[in-house]
Amino acid sequence: NKRETRTWEITVRNTNRQSLNLRLEDQLPISMNKDIELEPLDYSGGDYNKETGRVTWKLKLGPSEEKKLRLAFAIKYPKDKRVFID
């Protein structure tokens, strides 16, 4: 088997003069092929739904505040297969 890791860093910045509440959503891939396994590694405290792959963060940002979130997963698949991740 082959194993690959993918990581993204998401930066969220409040450019307003007031605090704001923000709901941010992203999604990890889901495999319908039993030979391809996905393992979530890091989602910075967001809520992860295993069935849909959706990660949801509920954030409160003060004026001019910036937060960095990480989204990472590992994918394991047979060597003879090709897997494309965008």
C-alpha cells in the first residue's frame, strides 16, 4: 500500500471594527472504494462528520483578529491504483 498526507492551512481574518461570529465549513474527501482508506489527522478543533466528511468550525473573531486553522488527512491505497486529490 501507499500512504500520502495532505495538509491545508486556512487563515480567517476579521477586518471589521466589531466582533463577529463565523461558521466555516470545509470537507475531507470520502472514499466509496473499500481499498482506499482515509484517516483524518487534524481539523483544529472543528466538528468532523465521518459520514459526510464535513468539518465545521464555529468561530468568534474580535476586531482585526486572525485565526489559522489546519485541515489534514492521510490516505492509504494500493500501489497499483492512482488517486487524484484536488
